Amino acid sequence: MKSFTYERVDSAAAATAAFARTPGARFIAGGTNLLDLMKLEIETPQHLIDVSRLALDKIEATADGGLRIGAMVRNTDLASDARVRRDYGLLTRALVASASGQLRNKATTAGNLLQRTRCPYFYDTNQPCNKRQPGSGCAAIGGFNRLHAVVGASDACIATHPSDMAVAMRALDAAIETVDAAGKARAIPIADFYRAPAKTPHLETVLAPGELITAVTLPKPVGGTHIYHKVRDRASYAFALISVGAIVQRDGSGRVALGGVGYKPWRVEAAEAALPRGAKPVADGLLAGARTTHENAYKLPLVERTLAGVLTQAKG
Amino acid sequence: MQTPEEYELSRRGVLVGGAASVATVTMVPIGTAAAATPPAKSPPTAKVAFEVNGTARELELDTRTSLLDALREHLHLTGTKKGCDHGQCGACTVIVDGRRINSCLTLAVMHEGEKITTIEGLGTPDKMHAMQDAFVTHDGYQCGYCTPGQICSAVAVLDEIKAGVPSHVTADLGAAPAVTKVELRERMSGNICRCGAYSNIIDAITDVAGVKA
Amino acid sequence: MKFDTPATTNPIDQMKIVGKPTNRIEGPLKTTGTAPYAYERHDVAANQAYGYVVGSAIAKGRIASMNLDEARAAPGVIAIVTADNAGKLAKGDFNTAKLLGGPDIEHYHQAIALVVADSFEQARAAASLVRVEYARGKGAYDLAAAIDTAIKPKASFGTEPDSAVGNFAAAFAAAPVQIDARYTTPDHSHAMMEPHASIAAWEGDKLTVWTSNQMIAWSVGDMAKTLGIPKENIRFDSPYIGGGFGGKLFNRADVLLAALGAKAAKRPVKVALPRPLMINNTTHRPATIQRVRLGATADGKLTAIGHESWSGDLPGGGPETAVAQTRLLYAGENRMTAMRLAVLDLPEGNAMRAPGEAPGLMALEIAVDELAEKLGIDPIALRVLNDTQVDPEKPSRPFSQRQLNKCLETGADKFGWSKRAKPGATRDGRWLVGMGVAAAFRNNLNGPSAARVRLAKSGVVTVETDMTDIGTGTYTIIAQTAAEMMGVPLDKVAVKLGDSAFPVSAGSGGQWGANSSTAGVYAACVKLREAVVQKLGLASDAVFAGGKVKAGRRSVALGDAAADGELVAEDKMEYGDLAEKFQQSTFGAHFVEVGVDAMTGEIRVRRMLAVCAAGRILNPKAARSQVIGAMTMGAGAALMEELAVDKRFGFFVNHDLAGYEVPVHADIPHQEVIFLDEADPTTSPMKAKGVGELGICGVAAAVANAVYNATGVRVRNYPITLDKLLGKLPDMV
């Protein structure tokens, strides 16, 4: 870990100002991924701005009947919130399927969205990785890639986004509220938040340098049955091979988002129209244009079968 | 579903041997300017004051010091273990302001003013916490290395269930979770025990919680 | 003491303390965080500096150049050790690759430098400033591709790579029912929770290390050889070991580099291997490709048994002895086994819990299940039918004890085996449910083992031996042994382990530790009893009980024998040829029920039972824990554990505890263990055998067979993950 200076700030404005003032700065909140990466010198900030105590730790009702979740709300608190459990069960289900109790006690809403991939080649600084060291190559292609992306990937990177929470957020049409150093706020639909790897897999989100996530908003509840099926080899404390987050209405319509298949939580709204007709047409639509390797081709039938199981479960 | 297209082998970076059988690779650490040797500067430090097991502690630490290393190397509270240092095993679990966390994945300086409970704060060999006692009775450990983390987690897990925190196996999100073996197994899954004492650990926790099997 | 005739009655047979379920005597220390592990010994040496290991970035080739300037100039750096400046180092007898590499690189993450600094943070940061240019060489990393280059290895530990009895080829060809299948097991990592760690300190030319090591005397000897100093100048201390499973049998880079770092820094140095480095830096259980051929008569009598295994290792390494059990487990007149070894430039392969049998039974016990199905015979009945009470290769040599059939039958009864349906026929909601069984088998090994016992005036008996407790419960069984022998309660016994200043024990490995080390303590206690009787002037048939020594009408407090000074006795148990006259083995049966998600193929273990026959069980509580722990590791081997090999770069890719998945709480149901009554007078006066490795033998096959019973899908390549089932599961509704 490279040495760094440290400061704690008490407002979003102070945080963005500190960022603008200090070269090589990063925000730190829960730290459960950033410190992990700093220990391996995959992340090498020269200055850490501790935003963990900002007063962004509330979950509040919005005027349009939705929820605003403060960026610093811990995963445990978000999952436990009575309104979330009642109206956004998919979000609670995704959260409690992720990581461990200890990590969920520390990890924040904003930090969860900004998790970096768990590709083992990204984590091994001796290996080529275009995400970690642009231009060095992708060792996962042609290497061990059982866990890797089947949609949205490029010849430069086949990494997946590891978040479960983001899959639920995507199905729930969340928006990400930010503020930048100039004090300018904006709301980014989660559909537009992550950048495709293309030739620049090191650029992962549309956030500008120093732009701070302040909240995530959820529109008003859509009802329906909420199911999150995370498929993994071991029963807990593992990243998803794939996951299916679904909201299914009584008439069979609904929404589906996938985890573990691409660089972002994967949702294709157009494919959802086929939901009343069963899993196959929806999976076909979701995975259109899929590119697989010898080791991860199983994800295509797995998505279809898992979705079929979810739809059966939704029928009760 | 269409026939998936296979990837070509990546061209760049994967220069392994090849026909020439020898390739030269240079490993340059990431994010480091290959400049001339800089003069050694003392690393930045910061002060932090917190409470550990009821005792106020003040430390001036290299900012990089994890809470785990602050406990083990600076306060010599070595009951908290370093198993992986990356949040992948749970051996470093401590309770901070009533919540269990991985002390390896947090900076000590971020815990200003907080109350930290480690395994040493739960009990001593002569005056063991009920959970520690139950672990001995049920042989809920073998090599002992993951044990302090398991015990800190177990103590916190019972509080989490009491507080109504849901888990992956909680069937009804509208109802309060119960202390069952299935709930405990899921909630304890962030604490790996390679000796495989899991079955006994769950027996120990249910014993403390007063649950019938 | 020499043990060369079967034991008769002795004080252990009282079983007042030995054989009783007993809480571990070190439990209060371990559960309160006060048991000191290697890296935590702040108390033993002042002014400790921190060492951080740099691992090679390539698997094979050479270091073209190394530039230490930036690292040396980094804050807090005291010294940097490399092969260039470490002086002449020999390779230890127990190491295949050098612990400090360079300029030649033998495997990925082989240690090439240690950076020593004032703090951990400084050492870690400076380690990344070591600039290395490599000339990458061509290596072999793919076992399947190297199989044609595999050769017949030389005999190791007296075992020839090939065996043959009768005419296997003819008998197999003639057998009316045949199984001929290939199985693969992947590379496995010990993944013990405590990383390899050591503190080293020099006083003049004398070296002390506080380390985490299973085999103290071996490692002292290897350290002496490596450093070229007399072993009398080296002390190892390893009282608590946070798991080993074979991964800490030998010196690893931490201890050597701590010693070299301490010399270079001129102050004590502590080193722990970083978790992401451990898997490629240290040893692992090598992958195997196995071919099993079974020929049987129509009524299930085995007539031909053939088992071949291919594995790889670095040059100079050995094979994974996966065929070993097949020479002894079942009757059959025509038999063959063979092992072949390929050179692979992956990290060093070596022993992991039940080396040989663990992967060997993963294959053999699926093959037996396949044969049972082909024959239409219950797999338990098939095994019972082919039981043998003698060494099948040498019928004049009986097993000392063999209750395999009783293990199988007892387990079948307890587990509800009769409810097992045909494959794919049992459904519980979305789960396909199945049961599987496999035999467990592991040889018993004894090794010479010495101990010293001290009797104090207080009546406290202190045992000293360099034996180690790696979670095995050794502290407690040694205390039980001494208490039984000296007639004192358990709390009057103190046990000190793991110090090379103590008498040399058998150490912990190969499940030989429990019986061997307690037998050594038995021998020392026999001597102490003689000294007590003599000191007190009592008849030699005096009885030691209740803290007193009684002979005739005299009854004296035991401590009185030490009234004018501590009494000390030391002895070593050595063995005659009983292990040649009798085949000493341990047996068991594993029963597993699994559920397989009919849609996703996710596999979850629902029930587990082991029935074991393994001699006298010294502490049923800790022995049960050893078995359930091994069952857990076996479940991991069945369902998730696999070191993923990058066949281009030559390393294990998933080299941390997130990537290399081992079972967590949620994977393991309540586990049951039954020990059959047994006392084996041929093994030692303790009449015990090993049990810690028996528990893992066969578990994975029982899981595999249960998955088959649940789904009708036979997977022969471990681990059994859902991607191997998906295409073969029932169609979606």
C-alpha cells in the first residue's frame, strides 16, 4: 500500500472541495473494496477523503412516493429498513445475498455501486489486465474465465460487475444522485451509470473525477412478487456465477435484471414483454449477442433455467 | 438462443514463451512513475483515539494501518487474527459500536471516538463469556485460529437477529427473524473455519441462545 | 521402550480418563484469544522488525536483473534479502523447490526477496518497489497434455510405483461385468486459516524461531542444512499452529527468510506469508488423472482390480500416491496399480490431508458405485461381498483389525439407507434428493516418539515433547495419557509442546500423531512410575490412582516422591515389526444426502454421517471434531475446491480465499459420527490408531454418488459443479 494523507470531512461540499484541492485523492467510505485494492496497489491514492461520517445516512420518503437512500447508508441498514422490506423486497433480497454480515455492516450504498470487478487477473498485478493497466492485454480471455461476462464484453475485457445490490437497483429503476466540486448536482439513471468496456475498460462509470454520490433514489413501489436468485457454487459468502432479480406481477408481466453476466447489472427492457410467455424468450432477449468462452458458456442455459425457476416460484 | 461466438486469444500481454520460448517481461508496479529514486520521507501519520474493551486508547499511526494491525501490532491485542487481510475469511472480526466488522478492511484512523470490542474484551480464561464457554463445551474449534472471529461474530449475530436484521434465509421479510440453525449457518458464513468445526459451532451458539435443535 | 509384541493389559486400559469425551485443555486460551500463535510473540524478542516477501512474477525462467535501489531508499527499510546477497544456501531435504529463488525461477510466486522495515506498512510498500526483469522460460503446466511424458517414478517411502498380483489383463478381459472409467481430481490448497508465519532472532551464531510448523525435528534439520549451521544452534518453538493439513510439514519461505532477514537486519524479524501469495508460494495437493478398471462376476465378486494414476510435480518431486488404498481395500485375485509422474512447472506438489487416499478414493469409490449399479447390487452389499480380512497381495498377512463391513452396515441402519430410491426418483419441492455411500480407508502409521515427564512436589505432572497440536487435540490426549498413567486428575497435568528443546516426537502428519505421541508419553510415564516407586521404596506393582501411590497397606501422595527434588523421566517409544506382520489400517463408511436444484443444478449437502473403526478413541470429543472437520474438507473437495491452472502463465489463478472457495457454515449440515468399539493391541500400548485423515477419505465420492442418485448424472471430474450437470438435468417444465 502506497502511503497517503488522510482527512475526514463533514459535508459533501467539503469532500468535493478537498478532492479538487488535492491531487491523487479518493473518497473512502466503507472501504471494504478500496482498501482491499490498495493493499495490492491496484488502487494507489495519495490522499484519502473520509466521507463515512457525512450526514448521508438516512433513508427518506420522496415526494413522488419513492425513497431516497443516503449514499452512506450501510448495506445492513438498507436491507433492514421496514419500507425497503415491504415495498422493495428485491433490494433486501439482493443485499442479504451479498458478501457477509461483517462486510454488509461496513459497506455503503454508494460504495457498493462502485465496487470493482473480482476478475482474478485484475487482482494479480503480475498479469496483463486492460482494466488495471490499459494496453497490457486481457489475461482472462484464453485463461481462467468460468466466472466472466457473456454479454457486453469486448476484446479488451470480459470482467463482470460483482454487485448484487446494483442488480436490484437496476430492476427498480434507481437513479444515482451526485454532486461535483462546482456544487452542481445531477441524477443519473442507473441504466446509464456504467460504461461498456469497449477499448477502455479502466473507465467504469460516467462519474467525473471528484463527483460524489450523495444518494440513490427509488421511484414509487411497483408491487409484484420480488425474487432474487443468486446462483453460486458455495451456499454463501461467494460472488454470483449468475443472479436473476425479478419483479413479477399477477398478470405475468414484470421486470428482470441479471447479475454475473456483464460489466453492469444487465437488463433489457424490450425482452421483458415476453415474460408472460416464460423464461426462454426473455432469456433469449436478455442474452442476445452473447459471446461465451469454453468455460463460461454454461451461463446461458443457467440464466434461462434460473429464470424459469424464479417464474415458477413467483406463481406460488 | 444463438450460437455463442468464441473469443480469440488475446493478442496483447499474453506473450508467454511462444516459439522463441523466451520472452522478457518487466514488471512495473502500477501507478508508479519510473522516476529517479526519491528521497525517503517518513510516511504520513495521524492521531486517533478510541475505546478498546472499555479502555481509552490514543495512537499516532501510519495512516495505512488497518484497525486489525493497530490492535495486533500496536496494542498487542493479538486475539484478533489475521487470516487473509482481504475480508475473505472473517478471522479478524471485532465488534465496533455494537456491530461486527472485518477489522482488516478498515483503517484504524477512521474509528475516532468509537467503541471496539475484541475477543479479549468478551472474557478471559478465568472468566469466560458464555459464548466462549459454549465453544469449549461443544468443541467449536480445533486449531483455534478462526475462533476469536467466530465468537465475536456469534455474539453479534444473536444481537442482529434480536434487532430484526434479515438474512438470505429469512423466509418472510415482513416477520422478525428467528434463531434457527439455518439462520445461524447463513449469518455465520462470513467466518471460515478450515478445520471444519461448523457443526459444533452452531451447537455452541444454539446452546447460548437457548434454542432446542 | 520397544514395542514389538502385541500389548496386553496396562494402566491405559483403566480408561478412567483416556477414552472419555474431554474438553480441550487449551480451550480457554484459544477461545479468549490468549493462545499465542507464531506472529504474535511480542513477548519473546524485543525490537522486532517486519519482513515482507516478494514473489516471482513468472513461473519459470530467470531473473534477468533486479534493482533494489528504490526499495532500499524507501522509508523505514532496514535490509533486503535476495539470493544474490543471502550467501550460500542449501536446499532442505524436504523441499523440492528452493525457498528463496533466483536467478533461476522454479515456480510462480517463488520467494525472490524479503524486504525488512521498521513497520509492516513500510515493508509492504517497499516490497512493491523491488524492480525485477525476468527472462521467461518455457514450462509445462497442463497435466492432461503432459500425461504422455509421464514416467515411472522411483520408489518413495519403500512403496514401489507399480504393483501386480495374478493376471489383471486376462481377468479383466474375461470379466462378465466391467467398469473402465477415467476420473480427474484438481489441485487442492490446504488453505489453513493461519498463514505461514515466523519470528526469527539470532544471538551470536544461535538462531531461535517462533514459527508454525507440524514437524519440529524435520524442520530444524532442514534449517540447519539450508543455512549450513549445526542443528544444535537452532531452536524452533511452535506451541500453537493455526491449521496445517500437511501445508506446514516443512519449512517454508517465511521461516527461512525471517532467519536471513534477522541476520541482515541485525534484529529480530517477523514474516507472515500474505494470503494472496500463499497458494502459489507453498505446496498443494497435486491434481490427478486416474483410470479405474474393475472386473466382476455377475454376482458381484471382484476378479480384477486395476487403478492407475497420473500426476505432476516439479523436477525432483514425487507422485500423488492415489492408488495406495486400492492395493488393500477389496478382495480380488488379479490386481494391478501404477503411478506415473510428469514434470510440471506449477508450484510444488506435496502432502495434504490423507495424501494418496483422499484423491484415490475420490475415484475408486465412484467406480465401485458404478459397478454396483451395473450389477444391480446395492453398493453396500457389493462392498461387503468383497471384503477381505487379509492383505490381498499377501494373504498370510492379516489386518490387525478390520471392521469395514460393520461400519457400512451400522451406517446404513442409522442413515436410513433402505429409503434410497433409484436415481432421479426422489423429489422435495424444487430439490432432487439423493443418497450416497463410500468406504473410508487410511493406513495407520506409527513413528518413534519421545517425551519427558516431570513430577513436582505439588503432584503436578508436566509433559514435554516437541510434538505439535495443529488442532488435532494433542494437548488433551497427551494430558489424558499422563493422567491415566500417573493416577492424577487431568488438571494436575501440564503439557508443553512444539519446542525443539524437548524430546523428539513423531510430529503431526499422516494421522500418525495421536497414537505415536501418546505412546511416547506412555513410555516416559512408565519410567517415571519406576522412579516414583523406587524413590518411595514401594513394591513394583504399586497402583497409581487418585493422586496417590498405593502398595500393600501403604498409600503415599504422588508428590511426595518429589519432596526433595523434581523427578524427571524421559523415554522414547520405538517399534518392532508388528506393522509388517499385521496390516494396520483404519476404516470407515461415509453416508451423504444431497439436494440438487432441479433448475439450476446447485448442490447442497443435507445430511452427513461417518462411521469409523480406528482403534481406541483416546478423546471421543476431539476425535469426532477431527472427523467432522475432515468431512467438511471432503465436501469442499466434492463440490467446490479447485485451484484453477492458467496453462499459459503457469500458476494457480484463484490464489486467495475469495477465489479458492472452501466450505462455509451454510454448506455444512449437522454432522453425525459413530466410532465403533475397537482397541488394537498391535499398534502400541495405547491400542489406538489415527483418525484425523480417515475422516476425509471417501467423503467426496459419497457426495458424488449422492449427486448421481439424486440426478442420474454421473460426474467423474471433480469438483462437481452445476455447470457439469446443467445439460443433463431433467428438462424444464
